[in-house]
Amino acid sequence: IAQPGQPTGSSKLCLSCHDGTIALGDIVSRSQAITMVGTSGPLPQGASNLGTDLSGDHPISFKYDSTLASQAGDLIDPASLPPQVRLEDGNVQCTTCHDPHDDSRGNFLVMDNSQSQLCLTCHVRSGESAVTGHDQCNDCHLPHNAPSGALLLNQATVTATCLVCHT
């Protein structure tokens, strides 16, 4: 299965601000930096400040093709992606899910994610998520800054994630 390496393509542009470290609000076409709401320095910690450790974030900059989908088994063939979910030279990038110029759906998403519509354009619902009451991916998962790392769970462990709702 493909392992993402260093960010490439348009994701490098996104991370130039969203790693929260340098050049915040500095753009070539303006003589003065754009002031970030509520801060005078780096972006505040949270979903918009990804930091420099992307191990708790949805992977980016990897080839998403039919081979990967068939090997993984829980991914949909990218030939079935709706037009608003775009790959960049066959790679998943930040812009696959986010449109920095349109916040009409919230979080600058390229399409509505109610009922996990965006998540389910690539991911096959399986396992625990198929159990009644486990309807939204974000009930258990975070796409950014997840404390569990690669599992993208909203708690550090599977047990802690389940105990948010279950006793």
C-alpha cells in the first residue's frame, strides 16, 4: 500500500500557512501581510494549524489509483470520484477535499459532508461504521490533528474513542 512521503504539489502551498510556523499571511501580491483573525502570530492550535507533524492528519501527496483501491480493499476506485473531488496528477492533495476559494459548505470543503458524503466518495463503509448508530465518520474520526495518529480517531486509542459514547 502506498506510503505518503513529503508533501508535493498544491499541498505545499497550503502548508506554507497551515503549518503555522512561518510567513503567516505573507503573499506576493500584497505589500502588507494579511492579518489572521484572532491572532498576531502563528495560527492558533486546532484543525486549521496542522503543524509540521502530519502523522495525525489524513494522508496527502500519494498516488490514488485503481491498483491502490484494489489492494486496500476499503477504497473506492478513483474512476468513480464525483467531479468536485479532484486528484492532482493522480495524487490526493489538500485540494482533493478542500477548496480555498469557497467556504459555502464550511471548512472549505469541496462538497457537503453531512452523512459523511465527502468521506464516502473514496472510503467504503465497513466494520464498526456499519453498526446502527455509527452513522457519521466524524463521530469517531478526525481528518486533522487526530490524537491516535494514523487511525485518525478522535481519541488516542480505540477504547477511549468508544468510551466517549459507550460505558
